[in-house]
Amino acid sequence: MARQWGGWMRQALQAAALRRWSRLAGAAAEMPLPELRRQRRAARRLRSRLDELLHVAEARLALPLIGNQAFPRPADADWSWRPELWRGPLPQPGIASVPEKAQLGAEVTLFHDCPRTELTLRQIRNLREADLAPFGLRLDVFRFCGSYLSLAVELPQEACAGLGRRHLVRVETIVEMEKPLEIFTRLNIRHGPNVEQIVRELPLNAEEINVEFDLAYTRLNEKRVDGMWLDLIFEGPEMNEVILRDLTFSRRPRAEL
């Protein structure tokens, strides 16, 4: 009840203030000059505070909503997902001098074999109007003399539930980089003691960057699927900055022939 009363009082005070300034604006043309100067000073102070409020509000409300799971997906998708790193703030936002195996959040791990760790990995806030994901991932690579650099994303158990050879698994991303490089995706599906692997290159020059993995060409044991993860493999990453603005997954059943 107190909250309702406070809300009513706040609305009443705001309405009274609006009526007062509307009345003063209407009387300004005939107002005595000393009174007009006083009201001008008051109006300027009020406008300064209103401009501050509008500046902060418009900046915050323009940002992608934290926790957002909205993204385009096939109409017949039976599962879709955006990992937590792109969805919400992590307790540890970044890692400097990344070791050979470093986890950022519960689902993302960076692997490399470079003896000199001139790598940084950091979660960043997306600020662009076009972004649906509230956060992105920035990878800075300076000197790199290793033979591989890959980012592994662990998929949840829901992705494995009912997964079969009739499924297509789709990965979509938004990538920015300082200079061109090749990025390969490798989908790994664990079924019992075996792991099925499918490799696709990301079409970085395409307008929409996505790949689909057709499980029909695997020897997947559908009854024993118990884990799935994606590797993003960076070729020639030295002296580059790569930003993954978004990363999303979906799966759909293939149309029956």
C-alpha cells in the first residue's frame, strides 16, 4: 500500500511541476523582466539536470539487453542457444598473458601451445545499435609462435537431448578483426568412447557468417550422445585483434526426402 501511495504522490508532483512550467512558459512574453531573469536561471538549472538524465537514459536504453536470448533462427529449429559469455556479465571479465589452457566463464576455454603468452582474452560490452548480444569477446594476439590457437565452447546437455543423424546444427557469429585471417569451426560430438568431428571454414567475407553441420554424414551412435562442443580454430593469428560480437547455435531436423 505504501508503495502505491508513493507512486501516486510521485506522479502528482511530476504533473504539478509540468503544469507550473507550462504556465510560466505561457506567461513569459508578458512577464516583468526581473521575474523573467529569475525564471530563466531556474529553467537553465532544470534543463541541465534533464539533459544529464536524458543522456544517461538514452545511452543505457540503447544497449542490448543483458540476458537477451533473441536472435534469428530457423523457423523449424527444435533447440537454440546463446552462450553465457555473450549473454551476461562474467565474474572474471578477462585474462592477460593467457596460459596454455584458460577458462573464461563456465563454457569457454582458450587453448594454445605458444611458449610466450602474449595473448589477452576479455569480455566486452557491445555498444552498437545493430548488436543483439549484450556482450562480445575480444582476443588480442601479439607475438605468436605456437602451432595452434583455438577457442572451445561447451554446449549444454539440452543440445544433446534427442540429437540424431537427421539433424542440422547451425552456428552463426559476428566477427571483427584488424587484418584478415582464417577461422575454422569444428563440431565435436561425444558418443560413448568415440568423438565425431566435422570441420567447416567460416565464410568471413559473406554478409551473414554462419555454417551448418549435417550429421547425416557421421557415424553417430544416437543412443550414446553425451556431450558436444565447438572449436573455433584461428589460423595465422599473430599481431591481430579478433572480436566475436555474437555466437549463437541452433539445430533443426532435415526435411524428409
